[in-house]
Amino acid sequence: MDAVFSMLSFSFKYLIKPLKEDLVRFYTVFVELLLHKNKFVRKFAAQSFSYVLRKVKFTPELVKLVCTVANENAVLGICDLLFEICSGESDSLHSKASEVLTSLLEFEHTRTDKYGKLLVRHLYLRLTNTIDTSKQIPMFEILTETLSSLSVSLMVSVINDTVKLKFAKRVTHGLSQHLIKTLH
């Protein structure tokens, strides 16, 4: 197992250019590690691949490739990957976070299945739970700027989740509905 991890680490470091050039083909194979049932394998795969994705532009095609998930288990692996891209050093956001979060939110509001919304909610919960509170404002600015005109219900769901996580309370359904009506 140690040799496999070493091989992957060196591959990402020294083969970055060919990986970026053939990202689609590489991702279709590598995604199996991101969907692995062992959370440590998923985490290592996400950390490794985030190195590559931080070096490319997050286009709608890339977001569609990375974020198209077909089940709830896949949400966890993709969430790990997006989290690793967005989280920076010392409990702050990475400089790539703004581009990734905006692209993700713009893509996910168009989906009709529940997995895209679940992915966004999981990612924001992970970021909220990890990023220093004083450094979270850009996350929520991106959320409100992107979703206020696209998907108010998803925006309210993320805010509800955040309130529950931080204060062990939930914004009432009536207040949520009022916010949705007011923002439309």
C-alpha cells in the first residue's frame, strides 16, 4: 500500500503536464479511487488529484466531468475532492476556492436530480466545519451572489445546514419559505 501511495504521489508531481493535457481520460480511471469505500483511500485520492485540478481552469466542462455523480456514495468522494481544492492552509480558503465554488453552484442549479444539491450541501458543511469562522465570509458571498438569482431554495438549504451545524438549531420551515418568497 505504501508503494502505491508513493507511486501516485510521484506521478502527480512529475507527470502534471501530461495529466492536465489528458484530464478527461485520466479522470475516468482515477475516479474509482475517489469513489472507494475506504474513507482514507478517498481522502488521499482527493488530496492528490486536487494538486492537478488547482492548476487548471474550472470550466463548465470540467465541472460537469467532476461533479456528475450517480449515487449518494459518490457524493462523498467528489465532496472530498472539491473540499481539498477549496481548503487552504491554516484553516482558510485556497485562492482557487472562489472559481471552484462559483462554477459548482452555477452547474448544480441546473440539475434536476438530488445528488447535485446534496454535493453542494455536503461541501458547504465540510468547509463551514473546517474553515476558520473569521475567514468564511467569501464562501457565503459566493453562495448568495451566485444562487440569489438561480436557486434560492438551495441557498436557503445551505444556510439552514450551516445554522444547524454551528448552533445546533434549524431555521424554521416558515422562515425558510418567507426567505424564498422575499428573494424571488
